[in-house]
Amino acid sequence: LLTVYRPGRGIAYSRWELAGHLGPDGKVVAPLSDKWAIDVHDGLKAFAETVVRSGAQLALVAVLPLAPADPACLTKPDAKACGAAPDPLTIAVNRIYARVRDEVPGVTLVTLQSALCPDDRCHPVVDGLLVRFDGLHFSADGARWFVRRLEPLLP
């Protein structure tokens, strides 16, 4: 796709890095293990280098922590149970993203955590809007809200 369309910018937004994966021996590499950290870093770095080598800049969007998926949060979004702190796996992946950004010129790391998690706790409802209906996936209006905040942060 890079050679066909020759984009000037690529934007990567994913949560797959948080999952375990199969190693060459066919065994699952568990998230947060040393092997997992090495594999995720090496894969992301190779991806970033490929994008940048094509002439495009790459914006990695930091992984967002999950928000509670409790329907009660629609009516009481400020309740303590309606906010979740970032988990260790999300933090670990974002550290790997930051490392790749530092290692590969042309890569930026963009985070919207402060917008979605204004009190360092992630909420499904932000500014009165249901942004992530199940704590992960964006609602249609939530996606528009997210992109409006993301766009000015892109290089």
C-alpha cells in the first residue's frame, strides 16, 4: 500500500500489541513477559521503519486504557465506578511506543489520554457524550469527537 498510494502520513491506532502471540516454537508468548516486550518492540520498530522508509511520517496513537462498560455510567458518568485507571499492560505498550518514537526519525507519538481520561481515570462518557460505548470501541459521535481532537496533534 505504501508503494501504491505513497501517503505522506500514516496513522497507526491499535490494541493488538496488548495480546499474547505465538512464538516461533508455537507457544504463546505472554503479555508483559520479557519475550513479549522484545517481540512487540521489534515488530513495531520494523513497521515504523518500513513506513518512514517509504517517505511517509508515522503517527503512533498511544493505546488508550479501557473504560468501564457499565450502562449505569450513562446516567452517572462521574461515579467512581465509571472511571478506570490505566492498567500495567497499556502503560507497558505505550512505553514501547515511546521507545520506537525515539529510535526511528519521522515517528511521532500522539496521546489523547488526557482528553479521555481527564482525571487519570478513563470514562465511557466524556463532556456529556458517550465516546466509547463498551469501554473500548468508539460510538459514531465518539469517533468524530476523537478525530477532532487527534487531528491538530498530528505532524
